[in-house]
Amino acid sequence: MLHTEIKRIKKQQAALLYFVVVFLSFFAQSFASHGDSSWSNKKLRLAVPQKSGRFSELVNINRDPRTNTTTISGFCIDVFKAAVEELDYQLDYELIPFVNATGQRNGTYSELIDQIFFQNYDGAVGDITITANRSLYVDFTLPFTDLGVGMIAPKGSNNMWIFLKPLTTDLWLSTAAFFVLTGFVIWLIERPINDEFQGSMSQQIGIIFWFSFSTLVFAHKEKLRSNLSRFVVIVWVFVVLILTSSYTATLTSMITVQHIQLNSKENYIGYRSDNSRITNTKGVISNLNFKSTNLKSFKSTDDYANALSGGIKNGGVSAIIDEIPYIKIFLSKYSADYSMVKSIPSTNGFAFVFHKGCPLVPDLSRAIAKLREDGKLIMMENAWFKSSQSATFTSSASEDPSNNNYVNPLTLDNFRGLFLITGVSSTLALAMLYGYWLYKNWHVMKNCNFRGLIRTRFEFMNEYFSKKIYHRTGETNVIHPAE
């Protein structure tokens, strides 16, 4: 009996506990979705950081002195308004420029975070980067921009003859000469013993050029019968392999935008600086092992373009590192000559800021996620960061030898050793060929009158050309009788 009573009491306690859990869960969900009474009954004061005319595509605060009205616009503002429209309830808010009495920005972004922490503002809307330190004092929504920083560098020039640039003129001529020379050496060795290297004069000349240049793609089909010619071809194919590999690597470097070595001590890197304080971007760059003396700060997209076009020899920089949203704004104006060569996932993107425990944060985060899924974030991004070619730079820093991104073409000095090897191997093969021929026919050569043979050859050529000249002169001096 006692045992049955205990079981009944336990069942009642379990039912009561289940009811409490369900009730608390429903209450928590309702609170998170609709907020507490303090949020629904008051107008939120949201600070907006001033950009001072730089990167105004993100946030632009325009004050009309005649009407004393302030207009706030920009990509960040549009995203916030779109996210608010996705909420299931009405949100009353006011966007307040974070400026002082003179209209200048009323402090740094970190000081803005402090103002929110002390509840002088309910939150902030703008290009505010999520950091671990800031998240200790405020709450961030989901980021509404791409994560990380990117690197901007000049593009290579679009030249239809760029395939000729990896090699200098003297190297092109030397390579062509050795192609023909190698074919001629193979022809000399194979002609007496190989039917494929015989025929009319035009056929033999064609074989010389065909065989030499076919080694470029290893497509020669003629069978070699002499070990000497095989030796020459093996050495030449080795030279061709190194030449083609070096050419391909250099051409790839010229076509591809030059990637900046992060640990290079000679490169100067630019970054964005809104004021004399250290920005979040500079903190990221300092973690990439750059020397502090090689860092230069800039304030606008025009400053970026001027520094990149000048190059390090003219007081500029090799590359610019900034957060990806700022890079997209820069490329919307200067995409013809510059591009983002790499991205580094070292920052967490932009987000909206509210004080700790704000129930609005999860609702706005879900709204931002929905905007991203529906493609509305991309549409707003394209609307604000669309490409405009109104201002471009015609000079390409990647082709300026004074610029650190310049790719040096291959010269003859780089391959003198290879040409020496193939030249020596061809000479050695010919020396062995004719040395063996002289050794085999020495008894004939010993009794041969070379002087008489040479004299006879010269007399024959003299007589031949004399007849040719006389015949042509006689034709021109013929007098035709008048009809």
C-alpha cells in the first residue's frame, strides 16, 4: 500500500515538472520573439558612425543646413531596414548620427561600443566589425557581409602578344638557331644511312626544319638509325623540356595577377585608417608578420588607387589589405586595373550591435539569415557596389620594371649553360662521325691530290658562271631587225 502511494506521488511530481518545463519554454520563446515590455514600449536609440565622406556606400550621413534635416543612407542602413521588415512585430527606432556638435565623428568605433555598454545608446547600425574583445561588452547579430580581409594588387596588362614576353629577343633568336642547328646535325648524321632523310633538296630542307621543331612537342616520327643522332636528340630534348617549363612558368606569372609574398621585407603594404588610432585592419595585418615600417595608411579609395599605380619606387605600395566590404567598394570604381588576389579569413564581418542580453539580437539574426537565403543581401550589395568604370588608371604597375610586381623575362644568360651543353654534344657527335669516316677511308684520302681537286672545282665554277653571264649579256645585246 505504501509502495503504491509513493509511485502515485512520483507520477504527480513528474507531471508537475513537465508542466513547468513546457510553460518556461513557451515563455522563453515568447520573450525571445516579442521582447519584454520595455522594448515594445520605447523608441530605440541606435547610433550610426560617421564615415566623413569616405566609403560612403556603406554609411552616408548627409545634413542639409537649410532645412536642418539629416538623411542617413547606405548599404548597412538598407540591410538593417530590410531585416526590421522581416520581423513579426513592429519596431520603433531612431537612427542617431554618432557625431559631436561640429558634425565630426564623436569618437572611435571602440568608444562607440563603450557608449552602448553604458547604455547611452540602445545599439548601433553601421560598418562595425565583430571582434572577440567587443563581444565581451555587447551582443552582435549575425554578420551581413563577407568574412575576412582581402588583398588588392594591380592586374597584368591584356596584351595579344604577351606570349612573346617571357623570353627576350636574343633568347628567342638563339633558341630558333639551335632548333635549326640541331636539325641540320641530325640530317648530316642520318642522311647517308637513313632513307627517311633523303629525297629532293626541298624535301631534305623540310625534314631538317620539321624534325628540329617537332621535338618541341616530342612529335618526331622519323626513326633514327645512328647512336650519335640519338645522343644528340636526347640532349636536345632535355634542353627543350627545361626551356618549355621555364617559358610556361614565366608566362603564367605574367598573365596571373602577381601574388604578394606576405613575409617579403621589401614590399610596402597599405591599409585603411580612419584616424590616428589603430584600426581593426591594422591589427589583422600585424598578425601577418609585416614589418611595421613597411605599412602605410590611407583614407579613401582614391588614395588606394594612387598608391597602387605609383608602386613602391614612387612612394606607393605593392598591395592594399582591407576588409572585403571596403575592397568591393574600391573595385566598383577601379576594377579595370586592380583585382582582389587573395582573401584571408581573419575577421568576422560587419554586424549590428546591441547591449548585452538584448532580446532583439536573435530576431534580427534570423532576419539576416533569411535575407541571405532569399538573395536579398546580394541584390542590395550589387545595388551599392555595382561596377562603375568612371575612373581608371591606364598604366599597369605590373609592367613597370620599377614596380615590385614586375616579372622579369627569361634572358640568354639564364640558358647559356644549356646551349653550351647541346652545342658541345652536337660538335662531339659530328667529330666522332667524320673522325670515324676519315679513319675508315684514310688509305683513299692519303693518295688524294687535294690541291688539284680544289683547283678543278674553282675552274669549273669559274667557267660555269662565265657562261651564264655571257649568255645573259648576249641576249640583251641582240638587235632585232625592223619590220
